Amino acid sequence: MENLTVLSFRKFEDIKRLARHFQNVVNHPTTQQNKVLHSYLRTLDQTHKNIYLQKRDYVEVEYIFTTEKKSSLQRQRFNSLPVSEVPELLKAELLTSDDAKQVHICTDCNIEIELSDEEPLMESLQRHFNSDAHLPKLRRESMDVAEPIILPNMSRRLSAMAELPLPKIKELTITKPVEKLEKNFSSKLSTSLMKILPDASEASVDAALKFYQEIYDKLCSDVSNIDFSTQTSSVAPIIMSIKDNVYQNFAGDANKNIDNDENDQAAEKSKNQVKKYRYYGPIAASIIKLLVNHKLLSLIDDRTGKLAFFCIACEYYTLRFHYDSVLNHVFSPTHVHNLSCILQSDKSISFSMTEPTVEKIKEINDKFLLSHDIVYTPIGLNCRLCATPIESVEASILHILDEKHLAKLSDELYLRMKDADPDGAIPEEWGPKDLNWIKYLASVGKPHNNRDHVVIENFIKPSGKIGNYCTCCDMTLKGPRQVLFNHIRQKKHLRNAAPRKLSMLYKNHCRPSEYYASFGNFYICTICPDFVAAPSISAMVEHFESASHFDTIAKLIRSALYNQADLHMFAANKITADLKCEVCKTSFHDKSEAVKHILSSVDHETAVAEAKINSNKGDIISVYMKGNHVLHSEGATFTCVDCKGVFNSIRSLLTHLVYASHFKEKPAVEAVFRFYLELKHNINMLARNKYVYYQFGKLKCGVCDADLEEGETAKKHVVSTRHRENMGASYVSIDTSAVE
């Protein structure tokens, strides 16, 4: 009985036939002669009524007990609803029936599959699905699991049906499912409506929400009928398009502590030890300041969710752990040389000193050591605080991160502060009193990343410290974040997640598209008047949850309900002043019809998206860097449109885009790093096909010696017949799809 927790559906016509048949059996003279059987059937009839008359939205069903453990193949043929309120009477009747058995019926073959204790359920079903009787059959969309049955088989089939008058059955009509707006969405839209509508009363806001709910119902209905199987590559996570994974990209990373937990703590100090001041806040701040001066970016590692550092100048990536590896890097001669070369060649980047020479950068490092009481002496390095000689710079890094040195330094910093201001309060940023540096690192500096793209783009629900639930694959992933990261890279997850991503974008008036001059994808909003392009699903989610997106929807609703046409908003969505759609060639009687067309027509939004893309020719760099246009030739040289600077490497280009003073809007750190990974992947394809992006919106293929044709992008052109023929024997097939 513990497995009999699922009720399966069948068609309405079958229910009527079963009702008539069961009624005839109960009223048959032979049945009435046997009082025990007649009493049993009347009791069962009442149970059936109780089950059938329970209010269940949008379904009309006959209830058949089946097992809850279902394989993916089985789900294609059995539509099930888990329930907890199976009537106790029906359970009792099942247990007392000697010949009661579970069976499944394959709707493709009309063959019964009996279940037994000797053979597991999955094996019996799989054996049928692989049999010759089943394989030639085509799958149907029908989810029925049984045909009408006769009384002697009633207990075997474990079926239940109600004796209902036919007029009452006719009253039961199937209602079209309605996808309700989420509470968070409704709340944000209500806020925008109250701000934008002329009448901000509760009745007006409710009417506006009801108006949008009707539009949303139509949009969801149309989206549910779309086959997204041909578009899955357009919404694959960017990390999936990287041929070389993170380990290969950063093979030179000496910090292989990915499995180290920052919560690992050193052995507890003796309780008898005298507790001194342990204020590590200023020390951690001085380290971060040094890393900023060296132009290192701090970001969140996809694999672990922990704080990491990325050095653009050296293309060096490391996780934070005691800061040892990252400090060793900024002190290394290679880094000092690379950073000096890039800064000296790019006058648009400001530096903390007058000249970014090797000597000046080394001077910054020496000042950092001096702040930790590490000084140069005739015989070498020496720690004045600990009175300890130090062999090398590498050894000094380990020394200044040692807890004994940190303890003395924190005490000294605290006493200096108290000497300067005896009555002053202890600043909060100094951190708590503690004897353990590792504890301090574990308690501060953790990334606060509410917009975790790994979670958002893959529909993951965190279910605990070491557990995450994947709603796409209906499974819980237990273990560290690396388990989650490995899961989202699997083909099964990619197949499950892609349709949901596309459906989410379409329902929020957004579309995926391809970069014009490279091989990646980006996402745009179809209804906002400004051209909104985002480099990732999570960035797009952030947009359609933003106030500006809700304001756009609210303004359109105001135009529909109050007959106040927002000409700017209509023009952005290709609706003319005389209420005609430029892209769909449709005329409207009033503004309400026009707004419904803008917000609910899938074809209209797609056409508007294409028009926006064609007029903006989104290049990978311009989208990631928010309008900072950069032209490139074969992916090898890059030209900044704003300052006319020419860069010969990804490192110098990225440093310019992130730190140049003439850019008003800077990209997010995570966007810079993901852009770096994708560009590094694409640069080989750009060079192989000799692309030249010589003018914004103009892309020339060096192989075909011609500009790309209208509607073509770099990805489309490289697989075209014309390009293949021109490449001849040197053509190499490239799979630009992320779902490999």
C-alpha cells in the first residue's frame, strides 16, 4: 500500500461509459439477489461518489491506483497526480481483496502489464517498452492509462467510478488552465501602476492587473504551443561554449586549493592562553588595497561560489585562501613586468603613482611589506616585529600571513589607534576579537551574490548548506557546489533547462539573439523603448525584474485603459499614431487592442526584436561592455572607437575596457570575466575565418572577401554553403552550439 499513492487520469467519454456500466451492474437482478455483493457495491458506489465529486480544477478523471516511482519513459504515457487523501474505505477494500493486483496499460499498444513482487516495476515496464510489440508504435499525446472495464475485473484494475446522473456529468466542463501571475511580479507591477496611472485607487490597480492577466493568459497559451527544440543552443550557459574548461584556461594557477574549505579551522588555542587584541580588519583591508593597485578583479567562482581573484595582465585566476597565492602572484617579476607594459602603453588608465614603471610597482610592494614591519637590511629581509630574518620575498608572504605575526601586528595597530584617540570607539571594520586568523577569513569577505547566475539560469533551489534542488531534472544534488557545477554541464540538464529558459524569456517579452560579429548569444527586451541587451540569462532576469521594465508595462496598460496613447512607447513597439502595426501590417480599432497586440503577440514581439537587432548590430564586446564599441580584425587586434586606441591582446583590451577613464559606464566584474572566457574561445574561430570588423555593423569575411549578407551573423556565415566552398579542403567543421 505504501506505493499506491498516485491517481491516474482518463478521458471524459470513458468516465460516462464506466458510469453507465457500473449503474447497470448495481441494478442488475443477479447482483441484487446476492445481498453481500450488493451491499459491497453500494458502499463502493458511495466511495466513488466521494472521490469523484471532490472539486479538482481543470481535470475530469477516473481514479486508478498506480505506483509513484516512474521512469522518464513511463511519464510519457502515464499522467499522474500525487495525492495524500486517498479514502480510507477504498484502501480497506483493496487490502481485503484476495485477487487485487496492480496493472498498467500501455495506451500505444493496448497491452496490460501486470506487476508482481518477483519483478521490479521499472524492469517490467522497460521490458514492454523495448519489446517488438511496442517499438513500432508511435507515441501519442494521450495520457489515458485504461479502457472501460467490466465488473469481474474491477478489483484487479483497482478502479473507482461514481454513479452519477448524466445531466450532472454534462455540467462538468473542462476549463482552460490559467497561469497566475507570481506574487512578486504582481506586487512590483502594482507599485508601478500606482505611480503611473492617473487614478491610483485600489480598484483601478486591480482592473489594470486583471487586464494584464488576460494578456498574460493568451501569451502563455501561445508560448506553450511553441517547439523550442531548434533554439536550445541560443540559451545555453556561456560556460558551456568554452572548449577549454577553467582548469585548462588557468593551468598555471599554483593555488590548487579548490577543495579546501574556508571554514576549516586550525587547532583550538589552549584555554589558558592570555586573550589579546585580534583586529584583523585593517590587515585584510591593506591586502585588498594592494590587489586593487595591481588591477586585480575580485569575483565569485562558478565552481565553488567562493571569492576569487582574476589578474587581467597575466590571465591568472586563483581562489582566495589565506591570500598566499594571490600575494605571491602580485610580487612575482612576471606580473610586475606585464602590468607595467600594459599601463605604460595605455594612457587612458590612471595609476596610483606618476609613472607605472617596474620600479614604481615594486615600490608599492615594498611599502606593503613595510606596513607589515618587513624591512630590507644589508643581510636580507627581516621582520622587526618578530625579530626574525627572512630568506626571500616568497618567505615574507608566508610570514606576514602567519598567525603569530598577525597577532603581534594587530595588537600594535590597536595600541597605535588607542594612543592617537584614547577615548575613541573601536571601528566596526576592525573585526571581532579572535585568536584565529582562519576564523576571521571564514567570517568576513564572503561574497554576497544574490544574482547567482548558476542558480538563476539553471532553475536551482538551494535546499540547505550542502544540497541544491534542480527543478528542471527533478532531483536533489547533495554535496559541495562543485556537484552542482558538474550537473549543469550534463546533456540531460541542458536538454531539460533550455525549453524552460526560452519559455521564461518569451513570457517576459524578451528574446535570445546572436552577436553580429562573433559566435556567442545575447538577450534583448522587445518592449522597452531603449535598446536593452544583456550578455546572460541572469542579467536579463535582472532587467525584467527591474523598475524600468515594469514601468514600460504600466505605461502600456495606462494607454489601453485611459485612452492616452504614449506615442514614444508605441513607436518603439512599431505601432504608428493611426494605430497600425508596421511589422505585422495590422490595424486596430482602439488603443486597447494595440496594447494587447504588443504584449501578447509572440510573432509581433519576435519581429520587433529582429528590427531592434538589425538597427543595433550587437557585437559581443559592445553588448558585454554596455556600448563600449570595439572593432577587431581576425580577433587579433582591437580598436576602441572612443579613444582610437589599438590593442594587440585580450589582456590589454580588457584592462582598457575595465579601467579606462573615458568610459562612463563600467561593466560588472562577472561580465568581464565571462566575456574573457568566451572571447578566448571565439578568437580562434575569428582568426581561422579571417574576419575583419572594420566598421560598426560591417563585418567582412577574409575567406569570402566580402561583407556578410543581410541577416547573416558570424556564426551563420561560417556554416553557409558559400563559405564552405571558398574554404575548400581547409574547411573545418565547427560546432557553435553549446549543447554538445
